[in-house]
Amino acid sequence: MTRIPDRDRRWFAFPAILVLATGLTLYAARVYRSRAVPPAQPPAAPSVDELIRTMSVEEKVGQLFMVGFPGQIMGYEASTLVKDYHVGGVILFARNVDSPGQVAYLTNQLQKAATENGAKIPLLVAADQEGGLVNRLGPQATSFPGNMALGATGSADLARRQGEITGRELRAVGINVNFAPVVDVNNNPKNPVIGIRSLGEDPQAVARLASAYIQGLQSAGVIATAKHFPGHGDTAVDSHIGLPVVEHPRSRLDRVEFVPFRAAIEAGVQAIMTAHIVFPAIDPTPGLPATLSSKVLTGLLRQEMGFTGLIFTDALEMGAITKTYGLGEAAVKALQAGADQLLIAWPQDWYDAVRAIQRVTQAVKQGEISMDRVNSSVRRILAAKEKLGLFKNSQVDQTRAKEMVGRPENQAVGMEIARRSITVVKNEARILPLKPGYAGRLLVIGPQESTLTQVEELGGASSTLGKALRSGAKNVTEYLYPVSRNGYFDLDTMVSRARQADLVVVGTYRATTDRRQAQLVRSLLGLGKPVIVVALREPYDILEFPEATTYVVTYGSTPVSLSALGDVLFGRIKPSGKLPVSIPGVAPAGTGITW
């Protein structure tokens, strides 16, 4: 065997080494490309704490405000508030709404302005989409009959479905906060501002339905807001106008007013709105509303009840605040008390919001409000925005918005709630149900479309009692009376026309505060003709004419409620609604006749 010299063996081995090295290099390159150099990704959003560290005082203070503005486009006012004053949120009303596509475009423009300026933080966009007469999205959105009608159904499943549908429609147009549900326990028939906005007078029932609504709404990616803390249900003063005082002892508040709020917190509600009401049992400071009380917001809500979500104030321009405090001073006091975001929704001068921002900025720089206090609220606000996914994408699809809002299957749920809410309280004369195709002379007397409080808006579809009843009768005459105290109320003409009718249906609209309506009904009952009295708002109207023998409650005058009323009166469906409130001396809660 011939032996190869050592030097020759080294030359023979070299090509093998070269091949092996080349292979290893190529393999390493592949590994490097596959592991060390991933495809380009957009930069990750900074964490909340990182963002707070980079923000200026002005940017932080701006986040503490939610503001309203005029118009259906991002005009000068909105642009100034968002770009120059870095507000953390905006609120929309019917004045800002034309169509789902328009609202989607508006919220996109607002978000674009927010995320391209200052600290580049997206907005919370809110609305009061309660249902009934508090409906900001207008007639193209799904029509729900309102809270007290929902309470009359007693159905948590319907409450959850209403919340989910409302949430889907709001999120589709770029609204990510709903100032709903109202969880106030309405046990005062003289309450001028809550009334049919409440789910009822039983704290446990209110808690059960509100919790279901909250879960449905938040499952659709919209922040639910339980309001008005600690409770606005037992007041006789409208806080939009004056400052109510609730004198109940703490034991009663725990037993009634606080129950739905505790349940909402347990259900995971992400926000709570304050009430401009004095509660001496919690804070004995004379004339100090809950919104400005640290004993209420920090001591009770945060520390005792353990709420960790957002605290919104009710609108600071309301009379309960401005008749005692200036807007700027109220803003400072609310933050000192523990509020997170200050709502200035519809002041007489939009620039009042700027002045309030400037006053809070001054208070922070001068040490009246500590930076720790500011940072804790900013942190909660930014965390809420992060949870909503706004830092990743704050824009919505305009085409999808048009498709999502007011779908037939959604409207069907609104109609189901309305039908199951209609409550027959009295049917002593056995007039009901009427025969379909009623051929007698039917006179329908009802109110002109109207609002009674500052929170209500006529932004939805309209109908009248007469229109709703024409579907079941052949000979209908309708007469509309004004609800406004300045309108001409022609009692003699209405009574004269009733004398010529075979049957009269008369609708009342908070007759407890309008003696003209009560006099009308009593005059009609005195004719000796069959009369069906329909309360188109709160059930308490019969207190003004307890002699009425046929009495029906709709809890609202929206088209779905009026249509459902027609279905009940003409026997197309059986009534199933139960009073969610008692009518003192007339009917207890739970009353509801069927056939």
C-alpha cells in the first residue's frame, strides 16, 4: 500500500474543509435571516407609564377633559380643543349627528387630529345613548323604548341584548363610551329628570337588569357608565336647573340607592358618572354636591366600594354647579375630590371649556392639584384607551358603519322590548281589547311631540298616537294638544269633538305637572263615553284622575312604543308588561293585566 505524504494529505483535506465551511456559512445565514431578522413590524406603542413620563403638564391636563362642540364636522371649535388643548375625550349629541356614515367620518377626523398632534393620544368618544327620548344617534339607529319600558319586561336577557346591539352600533360609528345605563332607583313620583329613564323602584330589579345591560354593552367593546352616583332617583329637583339634596340616612342609602352601583361594580362596569346632588349622610358640608366631594368619590366610591374604573363627572355647566361655583373652580374641586374626566358638554360659550382647562393647568402648576393626583387619573384614562385598542387603531370603516346601524334584526329586538313592556293597569269597563277593524268613530287626543328636560332630544323618528291606532280602526280623528305651557290648549274644542265620538283614546304626557292635561281627562271621563287613558311617559298620571277605569302605560312615545300600543289595544298581542314602579293608592309595582 502506497503511503501519501503528510503534506499531500493536507492538500487533499482542504477541499473537504472548504465545502464544510461554505455549508455552515449558508446554514448560518438562513438561520440568521429566519430568526434574527424578522419582517419589519410597526413600532410598538409605548406603555402607559412610558407615555405619562413624556407628557407635558398641558397634555396631561387636557386628558382630564371631555368636551362637546357644535356642528357635524370638525370645525374650528373641535379642532382647537383637540389639537391645541389636547382634550382626552369628546361627547356627541343629536346636533352632531346626521347619519351613521357622517358620524363615522367625524369621529375618524377627530381621532386623526388627536393622534397626529401633541402626545398623539386617541380620544374617548362618548354619547348618551340610553334609549327612549335620550337617543343621540337619531332615527337610523335601532329604536329602543327606554329604561322603564325595559324594566316593565323584567327580562335580563332583553337587557343584555339591548346593551350588545347598542354597543355594536356605537362602536361601528366610532363612539367608544356610552353614558348609560341609568341605574338610579326611581321611587319618587315627582322626580322631574329621571322618571322613565330609570329601570324602576326595586333596587334588586334595577341591579339585575343594569348588570345584564352593562355586560352586553361592554361585550361589544364600548365602555358602560353607571349613573348618577350615588343616586338621583329620589329627588324632586332637576340638577340641570338647581341643586337637589337627598336627606336619607346612610342605612337607607345602603339599602336602596347604592345597591345598583355595587352590582354594577361587581358586573365589571368600566365607568361611573357622578351626580350633582348633596348627600349630607355621606358629606355634611353644606351645599357640596357629590361631584365635588372627596368623601363621596374617594372615600365611598374608591375606598369603600373598591371601584377602580373611570369616574366621569356629569356636565359641569349644569345649574346645580354653576349657580354656586364657577366652571373653572368646579373643575379644580372635582379633580381634588377624585374625578378622572371632567365633562363640559354643552356650555353657552364653547370657549368656557378652554377657560376651565386653563384654570386646571394653573392649579396644577401652582400646586393646588398635585401631580400624583393628575397622573393617577391620566393613567386610568390611558389604560382605558389601551384596553379599547385605540392606540392600535382608532379609525372605523364608514361603509361598515352604514351597514351595522339599524339592522332589521336589531330593530326587531327593539320592537320585542316595546311589545313586552306595554302595561294594562286598569280594564274595569272591559273595553279592551278592541276588535281589529274597529268601525266606530274613534277620537284620538294626544300630545304634540315634545321634550320636558334638557337631557331629552327629538333626534329620533317621530309618530303620533293617532298614526299608531289607524292600523286597527277605520274611522280615526286625531287632535294634538301642546305640551308647552305657552301653547294654546283648546279644552272646549277637544271636549266638543269627544261628544261626537263613539270611543275616545286620550294620551297624557306627565299630567302630574300639567293641570290642563288632568282637566282634559277629567272632562272626557265626565261625558259618560268609553275612554281609554294612555300614559305616554311615567305611569303616575292616573293620580290626577283616579276615576279612570281603563288605563294603559307605554313608558314613552317613541314609534316602537306607539306601534306596540296599537298591537295591544287591538288584540294583536296580549299585554305582558308589569309596572316597575308603584302608583301610590292605585296600583303596586308588579301590576299588569292580560287577557
